[in-house]
Amino acid sequence: MRVHFIGLGEVNLFNLAAALHKKGETVTGSDDVFDESLKTMMEQQGLLSDGKGWSSNKIHAQLDAVVVGSKVKKDNPELIKAQELGLSIFSFPEFLYQQTQYKTRVVVAGSQNRAMVTSMILHVLEYNDVDVDYALATPNGVRLTKENDFIVIGGGDNPSSMIDTTPQFQLYQPNIALLSDIEFTDNGNYSNIESYTEQYSVFVDSIVKGGSITYNDEDAEVKKLVESSENPIRKFPYVTPQYQEADGEVFLDTPDGELPLEISGATSLRNMAGAKWICQQMGVDEVEFYEAMATYQ
């Protein structure tokens, strides 16, 4: 494939471009501003077509796809040229879905806790030598292979782009999903709690039929939303597990006795309970999960 990224300075786009480059695809990109450390990595990997700035000359009919960053404006000259040529144009989540539509997509969503839940899942999988792809909004946060069946995706609720304001997590069509919490903060993307919560309702309905959602049964908004959904999916509630605290240590009550943990606090333990459900659906049994979580910090 030949893919051009408009807005390559955004971490999501750079991660995706780097992952495609490692797979052997031909990747170019542009932006008007680059973080210097990111620019250095781009130059080392050959991802910058010809330096900083926008130019319609970078867009040509031989491109298989153009991926547009979330901050790219409608009057961007490269975007306009791509539209004029009738090229296939994608936002980050749209293109990621295209690249992973034959994989089992595991999407973790939630206002405050998705990052922790996702890190727990990936820690457990790595500990148990379960090789998966992933897409996270962190440096080096995208891995794409031809071989792996699963991809774990951090499902953000920000608009996909200035051209398509659909929240990112609504475009992944997960096979397996987790919803940790819904907490509205006025960041300018949504006008009120009702419109914000509605986006999560659409997310639940976007799960493929026969798929599953693991959800926080102790979050009233999450519980109400999931249990009222008519999407024919399996629903797995989770709650804060039983645990003990003694001498500054936390011990989880398990079928095999008390398990010492490095984490503490009800929120972290509840996130762990959700991660366990997801890992079990990915082939990690309960004993293997707890053994891995004993090393999670």
C-alpha cells in the first residue's frame, strides 16, 4: 500500500504510520508543526516526504489511502487535493478498523479508567506470552501484524476529526468491549451529560452482534446504559472484588487463598476485575491472570 498521513505530528497518526512502515508499506506524511523528538524519529524511519508544511504536490493518484488527523482543517490543501482526485480518505479510527476488520477487536472504553484497564490487560497478556496487536494513544502505541488474531484498542471518546466528528470509539465495531465508567467533564466536545452519555450508548450498540461487553456494575450510568441496550450481545458485569488490607499491604481474596498485590484502592481493584473478564475471553484462565497481576504495579 501507499498511504499518506495528513497531520503526521499527532501521536495517533505517527504511531499508525510507524506500524505500517514496519510492515513494509510505503508511508509518507506531513504537518505544519512537529515536536522535535517526534520529527527526529520520523526522519530516521523515512516517514517525512519533504520536510515541514502542507503541499498539494504530496497528493497524487497513486495513493491507496489518505489518513487525516483530528486537527486537520477542511481547507487543508492536501485534503482538498485528495478530495478532488477522489482518493480514499479516512480518519484514524476508520483506517484502523480497515486494517483490523478480520481480527478480533477488543475495545476498552471509559472516561477515566480505560488507560489503567488497558495496561492491566496488556500486562497480563505479555506475562502469559499471549502475542497481540494494540492501538493506544501513547508513544510507540500501535502494533499491527499479519499474524495476531487479537488487537486491543484504547477507545477514546474524542471526535475522530474536524471533518468527521463521530467519536473515535464508535468506529471500531468491537467484538469484545469493556466500559469502565462514564464521567462528564466540559471539555468543549459535548454540551451536557445527556449528549455525552448518548455517545456511549451508540458505542454499546456498535458492538458486533454476538459479541460481548464487560461493564462496571457499580457505575450507575454504565449499568443503566448497558442493561437497557437491545443489542444482542453477551453482558458481563463486574464489581470491586473482596480484599483485605494489613500492614500497608493489599491481599485479594481468591479461590486459592489470599493473593498479595502491588496495587491498592477500590478503583484499581475494580479495574482489575474488569481486566480479568477480558483476559479470560482472550484465553487466559483465572490462575494465570492472578499470577500475572501479582507483578503489576
